Amino acid sequence: MRAAILRTYNEDLSIEDVAMPACPDDGVVLRVLACGVCRSDWHGWTGEHPRVKAGQIQGHEYCGEVVEAGPNSQWKVGDLLVAPFILACGSCPACREGNQTICVDQRLPGFIEPGAFAEYVAVPRDFNLARLPEGMSPTLAAGLGCRVTTAWHALTGRAQLAGGEWLAVHGTGGVGLSAAILGRALGAHVVVVDVVQEKLDHALSLGMDAAVNASEGDTAARIKEITGGGAHVSVEALGIPVTVNASIHCLRPLGRHVQVGMPVGHTAKQEIDLNAVYMSNLAMFGTRGMPPHRYPSLLGLITRGKVDMSPLIAREIPLSQAGAELAAFNGPTPPGVAVITDFTR
């Protein structure tokens, strides 16, 4: 099968023919129909993600068709499935509590085992997978990837965003734009923040209430002015000090900061204004991924027409362009995300 392999950090992926994956006893082999290209992949591609080593087949936002099922699988050949990027064990205390994102024994295709930048991917622990809803395209399902699922859990499972509250979103890449769209669907007033005016204009065209260009002054002060005292919830979607602190400072007293952006490599440890947290009695949440049992709530919102996530998908690309998409994250990116849909080129 064809696969895009990380051979050297910060260089184009190598398109190679490799052996088909073996089917796990408790899982399936999927023919990959679509796979998103994510900033988390970029962290691995640059060498800053500690788990991603040279030789890795990346890709963790995938949708596919079952071509082989193990003896302990609940699925059958021909099923169309979508996967969370964390494959939880299902039996540890965290899993039994429904908190699979903090499972102590996670499997992570695309990070430490072969992922879906390939024609086929093996998926163990396939009880984590969900059936693709009828009428939903594999491209959209892959685009939901870790970005929409993470945003959904950040807003509803962690920050408990309520209708009528103000939501600030710092960074309008894939996960940030997802959070903004979902926040609006939940009835919140949404302010988006970025340094790329084209991305802000795109968000405004989708119905966001306000936009702040962070290159034009004090972001937190402008958000407080727009919201009449500060956001109730602020999502940081980049993982860098300037936006983390802007997110904290833009909150009203008793506000909730949600750390969605991945602080890894040189940003793993950073300085934040803890006094602002203390003085304003703020809550700080970390979030990563979404428990698989929450798929019905998210997919149902989409299939019932309560929210349209299709504006998130900007480009469909061949496998050979995955490396170029990763390199594009080195600078400001255009609106929307890329999804690999052609694995023959």
C-alpha cells in the first residue's frame, strides 16, 4: 500500500510502498477514505512532539471502510467508521468513569503506531469507533477529526458553555474555527481572534459576533470592551504564551479558560499571569480529545442540521501533498483545513 512517511523532520514526507497492516484481534483494518491534516501532525513533523519519531506514518483524523475485522471485533466488512485519535482501553478507572481521554493505557495511531496517511490503517480497540452517519461524507467526518471533537468536549464537557454567554476564541485554525462554530450553535455570543484578517473575515461570514485582529493592539482590552466586561469562556487554540495570556486576561471575574492548543516542545513550559487567575477567581481547564461515548451528541447535532461544519473543509488534496500542508503550518495559514481524499497520487 502507499503511505506518506516521516523520514526527516521538517522535510517533505516520503511516499513509499509498504506492507499492508495486520488486523488486530480486537480491531479492524480500514481502507482510508479520508484523513485530515492537523496542526498536531505538524508538531510531530517538526520534531517537537516527543512521541513522534522518524519512520512514523502520521495521520490521526480518519474515516474508513472496514476491509478486515478481527475475531473480537464488533464491526463487519463494509462498515463505514470514524475514529477518535485516542483509543482508550475501556477498563481502567478513568475509562469506567467515562473519561477515556485520560485513559492510562492509550493507543495512538499516527503518533506512536502507524496512522492514516496511508491507503489502509489498522485500528485496535475498535469499540472506540463510531459508525459514519447516513448521508455524512467521509471527507466531512475526517474533517471533524480531533479538531471538532476536541472543541465539542472543550465547550460542553469542560467549560460547560451556556447559551447567552460570551465565548472568545484565540486562533481560528481548525480547532479554533470549530469551537467558534459550535459555540454559536450552542447559543453563545462569539468573538474570534487571529492575526490573519482573511481568517477573521471568514469567521464573520459564518455569523460570529465580532473579530479582533491581534496584531492591532491590546487583544484582551478590546474583548472586554466588546463583551461589556470580559468573556465568560475563552478558548486558547494555539498553545503559545502570547495567546494563552491574552485568553486569561480577556475573561471577566469567575471566567473559564480552556487550554486546547497543544503546548509541546519549546512551548511545553511557559510563563502565565497566575495573579490574574488568582485575583479574578478564574477557572482553568485542560482538554485533549473527546470520549468516544460523546460521538452521538456531536454527530446528532450535525445530522439534524443544528450546525453546519462543512465550511471547515477548505481543500481536498492527494496523499502526495500532505507534506506541503504540514509545511504550510510554519506560517500563517488560510481559512479552513485540508483533507486527504486521494490516496493514489
